[in-house]
Amino acid sequence: MFRKFYPKRLADSSYTINYEKLYQEGYRGILFDIDNTLVEHGADATERAVELFARLKKIGFQTCLISNNSDERVKRFNKDIGTNYIHKANKPSRKNYIKAVEIMGTSIHNTVFVGDQLFTDVFGANRIGMMTYLVKPIHPKEEIQIVLKRKLERIVLYFYRRDVAKGKIKQE
């Protein structure tokens, strides 16, 4: 029942993922959520975020931001990064995950999605068969609707970790 929400991989942060290893595994595109995945909610791109995207470009990755936020918010974040983006993505709808892959010139099978929420970020990418990373939220301060979703996420993650421990599912 919960498996459609299970991430393929977990990471403490977007900044701790071994992107070189992902490239060696054949991945060529990375989609990122913004708020609480790359920066605190509503924040502009930090030096750390700018450096991450420069590093990814140097490795050879195509990148795209995919956010449910407004064009103004995503443009402001992207100002110093200069990558592809889709605003008002309506995650977890499949449509804009596919559009992002098309923009990058990659495929669903060689693209990774990195996000901090199960019910929007991970679920949307899982719906099209994309590799997913769930990262821990950067900051605990969140909008009320997200706080409520986090309580439900804990339940799903309990079953995810239990299924991994029992060997019912394999982390990729």
C-alpha cells in the first residue's frame, strides 16, 4: 500500500549524495526540488547551492529545478545558478517530470529526482519510474500543510525501513 511512496534511496542531504558515483552508474540528469531540499523554505540560492550546480555541470550532469512555487520564487532562487527550471509544476502530477526530462535531453531511466517530501516529490517521480532520493529537510520550520504531511511521512518511512530490514524491498 505504501510502496508507491517509497524512495529508491535515502540521503541526509542533497549535498551529501555521491554524484560522481551516480554518473558512473549511468545517470545523466538530476531534477531538484528547491525548498527544504536545497535551501530553507523561501531562501535564495546559497553559495553552497551555487557550488553544487557548478560541480554537477563539471561532472557532466544536466539539471533542472522542478517546483510547485511561483515563477518569481524559482527565478529568484535560480538567478545565480542558471539552470533549467519548471515552476508551478503541480507535483506529484507526471506531466512536468516528463517535461523536465525532455528539457534536459535525458530519459526517465537516466535521470534522478532529489526532494524532501514523499507525497509530492518522491511519489511524482515514482509514478513515472524515475530513480528517487529522499533527503532530510534542511530546516524544521515549514508551512502548516507540510507539517501535517510530515506526520504521515513518518508512518510511511517506518514501513519503508521495516521492509528494507526484512529484505522485502531492496534499496537501489
